[in-house]
Amino acid sequence: MREIVFSPDGRLVAYTAGTTLVLADTHIGTLLRTLTGHTGLITSVAFSLDGTHLATASDDHTARIWNTTDGTCTHTLTGHTARVSSADFSPAGHVLATVGNDDTCRLWDVATGDPIATMIGLRDGGWG
């Protein structure tokens, strides 16, 4: 499965290639960098609304926050005990939400990578 997403301003496009994330500039049609670090397939990619960060979720039970300017991984988010299936930034960009096959939704501080909250019990449409 491949994921692909445009930055909010349309200048960048990010797409998955297995365990690697590729970042390209759409205006000049150039590959900017490849982002590596996950050991499992990347399942989800999201841009922050200001386009300065990317989030990835992975089969390796982690999510990562990346700086789009230099391609560094600013935080590796650990805590899920199964595949992390999706990640998305809050509208203000200060919080990242991840959801995993461990039936949890976790909220993370984007600046520090610290966990904010864990909601448990996603099965059957309700929170436990």
C-alpha cells in the first residue's frame, strides 16, 4: 500500500515507498530527500497545516514526526503495542493524534514528542 499527500500549499508532495518516505518539490519537479528510520511499512502520512512537519505511522508500532526543511526525524513516538494505522495533526499543529491496532488513540505534543493522553477501547464503536 502506498500513501501520498500534498502539503497544504501544494509545494511539496510526500509518498511512501515501503519503510521510506520520499519528499519532492512539485514546483521544480525534484526529489528533495528520502526519510528513513521506520523498520516496518509506513501506513499513513500527514502534513502539518503550516507544512513544516510530516507525521508517519508504521507497522513497526511507532509514529514519527519529521522536519520538512531538513528531513530530520524530530521525534519517534513509542507507546502503541501494535501497528500504528493512522496519524494526523490538530488544526493548530501542536498535537498529533495516532490510532493503532492496539485499540488505542494517543495524543502527542508535537514540540516535545511527549504523550498527552491515551484513549483505550476503540472496539465496537465506543471508548472504554
